[in-house]
Amino acid sequence: MHAPRRLPPPETVEQAISVLLGSFPGRSGHPDGLETNATEDNLKSEIAELELSASVIHHELRLRAARLKRRRNSSQWIYQLPEEVFADILVIDVLSLGLDEGEHRRILIYGPDNPRPNIPTPAARRTQLCHVSHRFLQTVMNTPRIWSDIRWRRDNYLRLLQRSGQAPLMIRCWQSDVPRAKEPGTMEEFLKAVWEHSERWKMLSLDLQLDASCLPSAEFAAPQLRDLDITNSKFRSLDFAPYIFKISGNPSLEHLALTGTSLQWDGIDFSRLRSLLLSSIRQGAPSLEQLVETLKMGSGLIELNLRQVTTVSSKAQPLESQPVHLNALLTLSMDEMPRG
């Protein structure tokens, strides 16, 4: 246990001040600087010089303290890691916050009566890390992946699109989100901006009232897409019309969740699929043949959830019974499916 630091005696302080002030041109070593009969103008000049000297001395002491802190930090194990390993640790730390909230979203339905939990955002975490030390600051500012989690109402998305460079992006836009940051534009402007970077998407999560005026286009190229989660919150309304997406670039999906919307199933690789959740899809649902082929491709499927999905055969003849082997399946739920 360290003993509390004691202030130096007054005579030591006076000596240090005299030495420091004596190093400035035109300054004397006299403790008060001027004689007692100094004029008012001389006093004002003396005060200005003292304030300037204090500012310079304070700045120099801060620089020296910062250098000592860096020497101390350099001896700790985390600062001895290679830069790429250190950057990976920070990336995982920041982006895992967004993944945690994504898991909450898949389990719960949020709205005015059930707001989202107050989970720390990646934006807040980046700010915290920047204040740890000089190396933390430099690593955060120079690592594009740390800036790749982009959410509407959570941060300045234009700044994130720029800082993320060419890193794969995680895009979230949920109308039920409570604003935590001042956005530079409307939701439509946000979607238009991120739509121009669809080739970098790694994850796309939308919870919107989908219609023709909401999204820039129902078609997009997303070759790096792995996680697709889209909810059309209008699916309960009487004027509900299906909104069907078309994705090019042959993405290899690992997670697919669609509620009240659908997509064209051709041109998508389902061999790495781990989770398939389809709900409230009456028009535009995959045919029985497409669904069976998807399940055959996704032999490593862990979770399968089908609810109110109107699947019909695309052929005149009834579909013959075919075995589908899902040896890794842990969760299976099929509810309100059509008969026959």
C-alpha cells in the first residue's frame, strides 16, 4: 500500500518557481517579480507574463507526465501485443455490443410498450477506449473494422461510412429505436446512403414499414452478406402488400430471418445456413421445392422456425416425400402452416 503523497515545503516551491521563471527572457528571480513602487502598467504587463509563463509551464508538465504514463503503460502485457492482435481485441470488444443487442431483438418484440434494453452502444464504447491511452486512441482511429457497425439514430452514419474504409459493414435500421444521437438526415436518407455500400454488407437488419417509398430499391448486390434479418412491420395491417427482395452476388447466408416479407430464392448459397426463421409470409413465400432444396443445402442448420408461411408446390404433381437430414438441428418450430 502506497503512502499518500505529501506536498513539497513552501521554500522548495518558491525555489522551483524562481528557476522556472528565470528561464524566461526578461524575468528576474525575485519572488514578486517587481519592486513595490511598480506602476499599474508594469503590474498589468507582469500579470500577463506570469499567466503566459504558467500556461507554458503547465503544458510542459502535462507533456512530461504523458511521456511517463506511456513508459509505464509500455511495461504492461496488453501494450506488448502486436498491433494486429491488439486491434483484433478492440474490434471484438466494440462489435460484440451490437451482436448482444441483435440477440435481444431476435427473442423479443420491441415497441412503445416494450422499449429496447439500454445496452451500451459501439459508439459509446469507442469513446471510452479513446480515453484510455495514446495507443488505444491511435488503434481505434486507424482500425476501419471498429467503425463498421452502423445504426440509424445511434451515430453519425456518414462519418462511420467514411471511417470504415472498405471493411465489411453491419447495418441496422429499426423504426422502434429510441434516438441516441443527432442524425444528419432522415431515415430515407440513411437508407439511401448505406444502400450505396451494399457490396460491403456483412449484416443487414431492418424493422420498417416497408413500401415503395421507404427503400431506394428492392434489388441490391451483396456478395459478403452473411446475416439477413428483415421485418415488415406492416404485415398486420389490412393494406399489407408483400415486399420481395432480390439479392445478387451469390451471398452465402448463415442467418436468415424474414417476417412479412420475402425474397427471390435463386442465386443465394444456403450451404452455410445455421438459422432459418420465416414468419407471416403469404405471398412470395418459397415454393415447397425451394424450401426442401434450401433445407437440403443447409444440412448444418441449428434453428428452424416456420410460422404462417404459405408454401405451395410449383409443379402440377404433388411433391413426393423426400428425406431431409438435419443432424445439427437443436430448435424446431412449425406453427399455423397450410395443410396438404
